Amino acid sequence: MGHPVLILVVQRIALGLVLLFAVSVLIFVGTQILPGDVAQSILGQSATPVSLANLRAELGLNDPPVTRYFNWLGAVLQGDLGRALTNGQDIAEAMGKRLGNTLFLAFWAAVISVPLAILLGLIAVRYRDRWPDKVISTVTLATVSVPEFLLGYILVYFLSVKFRLLPSLATVYDGMSLGEKLYAISLPVLVLVLVVLGHMMRMTRAAILNVMQSAYIETAELKGLRPFAVIARHAFPNAVAPVVNVVMLNLAYLVVGVVVVEVVFVYPGMGQYLVDHVAKRDVPVVQACGLVFAAVYIGLNIVADVVSILANPRLRHPK
Amino acid sequence: MTDDLARLISRIDASRISRRAFLNRTVAFGVAAAVGTSLLASGARAQEPKKGGTLKMGLGGGETTDTMDPGLADSPVPFSVGRQWGDTIVDVSPDGEIEPRLAESASANEDGTVWTFKIREGVRFHDGSVMTVDDVVATFRRHSDANSKSGALGIMQGITDIRADGGNVVFTLSAGNADLPYLLSDYHLIVQPGGGVDAPNAGIGTGPYRLVSAEAGVRYAFEKNPDDWDTTRGHYDAVEIFVINDATARTSALQSGQVQMINRIDPKVAKLLARSPGVQVKNVSGRGHYVFIMHTNTAPFDNKDLRLALKHAIDRQEMVEKILDGFGGIGNDIPVNAAYPLFDETLPQRAFSVEKAAEHYKASGHDDSPIVLLVADTAFPGAVDAAALFQQSAAKAGIPLEIQRVPDDGYWSDVWNVKPFCASYWGGRPVQDQMWSTAYMSTADWNDTKYSNPELDALILEARSETDEEARKALYGKIAAIVHEDGGTICPMFNDFIDAHSDGIAGWIEDANYEMMGGYASSKTWMA
């Protein structure tokens, strides 16, 4: 105990928790200043003054905000995310399913894109400034530059409408086999892979190239090692920290940033769930989603930092 | 069975003189008569329906927050879902007649204050239990409870008593209403076991399809109800509804063959979609209309001349062409059109006139300060563009219209019914009385033009209980003329419902009641 690495890791996690608490305050304040009011939005154009007053009282909207914040936080700490105002569903239960779907999509996108990005990065470095490098860089730069909805629509047009190879609807539901689910999500996975690939690949390439300037790489080269071995075995391990960072950033995007892709492919994930409830001013759900997204984001960043700490030889072997 | 059929059809034939004459007769003589056409309609079909297959529908207008409670249904998907598993006691046929569903017949006393509906016998709910008159009574009581959040609460307000009387349900009204069957056809009023009091979300009814699974905002699955009391419908083995809110995703799902029917086609793409192979676009003009509403009790809109100036300054033809791409009809500053029974065709169509607009504007003595119109696309699709067109045509008459674009969020709470001049949308109602009394009576909660005119209020009440068809039509003519001239509504257009289906579907018929054949697309079509 007391190893400096351990202290650093514990500090990093503690900082993450403090950050999460701060975010919870921000989320709560943010949801209070949304325009309109929940009761009105639930009832929509058909609201009458009497039904509005009834609903407001029923929803507890007449309590002061501070009271509501601490009531909410207390419940969340006990694992109770509350009930949706609009339809009375248990949020944890409803969200669990949606989060599961989002993670399912993110998992397959990550499983394909992360190794692919690193492999392509290694190849690009190996053939630096020659045609493989140029092709990889150009293609990934193009896919990362196109907005994901446009990429989605282009793929739907060609692969679903024109040639009918893959389904344009990615709706998944209970009772589907794994194979059916994978077939259903093939297009959104493809879009996500294309969107995140460029970022990760270019970061890998840049980080390795940076390391390639080092004296020990020159030594390895002078020893006569094959170029790919030099890159993969000597350069890459020293470029892990920045690569992990960008990988985590993209994983976070795959979980919290895929609203647009979910809408285009009608995928029942967290993004659609959140959008529906924002539109209806279903504050408890919006708060719960915000908190989960923040936790995912902060969690993945902690992982990235911890990996960076562990991957740093100077920290692992302090003098 | 054949005897029954012959009897029913002969009665229907007798009743097809006119909807109103027929209703009048039942009102005048208190005769219980069949009010039905569904068997006739199926007999009249050229093609015999085929059975089997799974129908997949891609529908926009559903959310994760939806429930199965028919009383809370307020958007297209919950509406369509209700049509799969439930029945109302009566419904409005595609040609505007009242047709029997769970009630076999209806009759009223002379002044239309007591209505008796004979409830069909031997109908089973999906859980196997037999539907009773008590279930029907309990259903109506649930929706008329003052604490109910039901969307049908407003409709039920004129009903003072609902009771069972043998095989009948009897409604007593505070004032005569010749249109009661139309009100009771409201889609919220699905008959549920025990009235749905204990389990409003169960999705158990008497409809053509039984609920298999429901995931709000994602997918609903149904299978054929083998015990369906109406054997002329429900031709598919199974029906699936996929919620697809993104318009592009919806059309591509149809084009790629993943669904066979979609709703809510954007008028701007309808013609393009119609050109793609294997797809048929179906549009039908309905009662929904797009409006700009002025609060008649707020300056400067409390000035009749200014209201008339603005009414003359809008180019309705251009709006229908550019905003609806031709998929709609021209409005005439009243909330009703020829799709309504007893519509008065003699009311002159108001045309775009720079001269008249300028004349009235001058007469209003307005100080040339900008007239602010609040608008967001949530009011109706293309509302912002429509406002821009309005601004340009008004400018020609020297009227300084200023467009203020506001967020979609909170539009219905912060702008509509609050600000004195904004864009809005009305879905229409089955009968004129309901449209006028919902939005133009001075006492109505949804009187969104804040129009108060004792003469109009009296006329609406008079028309409601008037049982003579001609007299009633004349009253509606007077009502329309008053609102046309004096009201706060600028109604440039009535929008079409635009749906589409694949070539594999047969039996599609025009139904102006609502999109997707009034919700009966899955009941009445079949696999070609």
C-alpha cells in the first residue's frame, strides 16, 4: 500500500465522484430552466386549467426546487431513479432495457472499430507517405467528415432501398435471436464504425509517429528488426496512453452521442428515450438519463487516465 | 345468418336516403333502427379479401411515454394501436354515416335528450369473458368522471346520466343533441372489461387483433382475434406496428420493403415517393386545418377592420401550392369545409385582395407599428414558411407584419392560447357542432381566438338540438358567416392526410376521418 500509482488511481477515482456530484447539481438546475412546464407539456394542446392544476399537484411540482433536489439525490443514492411523470413507468426498469440496447450497439461498433483502427494505424505508419497510408488516411478522413445522418441516409439508400441487402430499420425487441439482432443493427454499426474509425486511426498513427522519432526506435531499426515489428513491439506500447485516451473518448461517443444514428435507423436506445422525454418535459427521466450519461463519460475517462498512469514506466518504477 | 344479413341490408338501404333524414326519423318516431353499413360495404367490394400474412406498419407519431390507456391516446400511434384491439359502440363510416360497432342500433326520444343504444350480444373480450352492458356503462362512466384525464372528457360533459336498461345503454343529456352518436364514436371511448377502471393499460378489447406485446415508442405486435364478432374484417394473421418518427426513415422502410404501410408523408416528398416503384401514395382531404389565430379581445386584433385586412392579405392559393404542394384545399377563415355534414356551400370564398386589405387596414387606423406573428414549425409542418409567405403578401397591401420565430419547445404552453397572434393547427371534429363548440363558444377552454359573441353562442346551442335538417343547415350557415366576417381565425388551408402502402396491399379505401383509413387500414385491407 501507499504505492504512488495506487494513490494516483484512488485520487483519480475520487475526483471522478466529485465531478459526478457536481454534474448532478448542474443537471438538476438545467432541467429546472427548460421552457414550458411538465403538466402543460404532458397534456399538450388539450390542457384545460383544471386538468393542469390537478396534474401539477399530483406531480409535486409545487415543492421548492432545493427540497426536490435533495429528495431526488437521496433516492438516486438508494438506487431509485423514480417514476416517469408521463406514464408512471419505473425509470430504472425502462431505462435498463434502453441502456442495454445502446450498450449492445456500442459493443459491436467498438469490437469492430477499435482493433480495425489500431491495425490501420499501424499499417499507415509502416507505409508512411506511400499509397496504403494515403488511401487509409483519405478514406477515414472522408467518413469522419461526413455528418453521421448523411452517412446513414447514403448507406440506407444504396444498401437497403436500392439493393435491399441490409435492413433500414434497426428496431430490436424481445424474442429476437442474436443473429436477427445482429442483422438488424448491421447498418447502424457500419455507420458508427465509419464515424469513429478515422479519429482513432489518425490518433494511433500520430502517436506512433511521434514515438518513432525517439532514439531507441533508431536503435531498434539499426539492430535490423523488421519495420512492422519495430512499430508494433517497440513504438506502439509507448504510444498506448494517447491511443487509449482517444479510444475511450470514442467509446463514450458510442454510448452518449449516438442520438442521430438512433433516429435515422429507429434504434430503441438511450438517445431516443431521452429525446422523447425531453419533448414531454418528463424531468425525472431527463435527470436520470443525464446522470447515466455523465457516469458513463466520467467512468470511461477515469479508465483512460488509469491506463495512462499504469502505462507510464516512470510512474510504475518511481526512483 | 343470411336472413339477418338481408334484413340488415334492407334496413341500411332504407336508411341511405341521407344521414340526417335517417337520424331525424329515429328521433321523431323513437324507432330503433339499425345504423349500419359495414356488411353492405364489404358486399359492395369488387374483390374478395384474402386471408393471412403479417402486415407491418411504420407509423410516425409515437413516443416512449405512450400508454395503452385509450383515454390518454392523443397521437397517431396510440390511436392506431387502439384501433387494433378495441371497438367503440358506433363509428363514422368513410362516407360520413354512423355505423354500428358494439351497438347494433340507436334511437332517441323526440327532443334528442335521451338516447338508447342496443348493445350487441355474445361478443367476447380477448380474455374470453363476455362483454356485457355493464362493461359499456362502466367505460362511459370512466371517461365522464370529472377527475378523469381522458381525452373524451369534454365530449362527455353534456351527458348527465349513463345507465344500463336490459340490453341497452341509455344516455340522458342536459340538452338535446342530434349528433350524440358522432360524439360517442370518439376513438378514446373503446369498450374495455369493467370499463378499464382496474386495468386501463391492459389492451384487452373486442377488436380484430389481440395484443401480443407492446413496447411504447418502439413496436407493438398483434395476432388475429379468432373470436372476432365482425367476420368481415381483420384479414391478416398478425399485425406489427413499428414506431418510426423520422420521416426519411419511414419512407425508406417502405421503399426497402421492411414495412408495407406508412403514415404522415411530407407533402414535399409525396410526389417523388409516388414515382418510386412498388409504392402507392394515398391522399384524402380531411377536416384538419392550418390557421393563424388572432385574439379578438386584445389590441390591435380587437379591431374588426384590422382582422379583415389580415384576412384579405393572405394568398390562400399560393399557400396550398407552396406549403402543401397541392395536397390540400383552400380555407375560408372558418374551421369547417365540405367534408362536414350540413356544410353551407353558399358562403363566398374570400380571395387574396391587395385593394381590400389596404382599404380595411386604412379603416382600422392602425399606427403602422409592426404586427407581430409568433410561429414555430410545431404549430404545423411548414408554418414558418407559411408565415414568410403571409408576410410578403401582406407587405404588398402595406401591412407591416413581423414574424417572430419561437422554439418548438413549450409552444403549446407559452405561445398558443397565450400570445395574441400565432400559428396553430386543428385536427377537425366529426361534426360541425363539436368544432364550433370546442373552439368558438365564448365559454370554451380552447376558444383560442378569445371570441365572445352571445349571438354565436346562442346559435351553436340552437343548432345542436335542432332536429330539422334544413333548419339546422341554415343555422350552421349563419354561424359560419359570423365567424367568416368577424372571427379571429385566418384559415388559409385544409391539409390532406397522406399515407402510402406497397403494391402488395389491396382493399385501400378513402376515409376522410383520419389517416390510415381512419385507423382501419389493418382491419379492412389484405395481402394482394
